[in-house]
Amino acid sequence: MPYIMDKKIRKRIDQILINNLDILQANGNINYMIAKLFKLLTQDGLMSYNRSKEFIGELECAKLEIYRRWIADYEDQKKKTNGDVD
């Protein structure tokens, strides 16, 4: 998990997300935000294979962390409620 040690930076990021939660919940908007973030981070002409794979690695780690921390527990609860695959 990307734990941010600098509390001021963490608070700024949290505030951006909280202030824009309504638009982030609409279908496709998070996808757009991620694509736009990548474009902004690479618009300085420093697009490279390494920079691209680092960005994709960040996405993959975030995906895995979300699954590990929240979705896996939900899946385990549903398996208990509904039964396992036979």
C-alpha cells in the first residue's frame, strides 16, 4: 500500500478526492482521470518505456491492494453466505 509519510501531502490528496467524489463516481470518470494523469505526467517529453512501466506498475499495485484489503473479505463473506463453488 502506498502509505504517504508526509501528512501534508496526504491531506492535500485526500482533500482533492473528497472534494471531487461526486464526479469520480460516474462511470468512466476514474478511467479518464487515470489516463489524463498519465498524459500530464508524460507531456514534458520524457515519455519512455521505463516511465510507462512504472506508471502501469503503480496501477497494478493499487489494484492488488484494493483486492487484498477489501474485495477478498467481501468474497469470503459471500462464499460463507451462498456456499462455495461445487
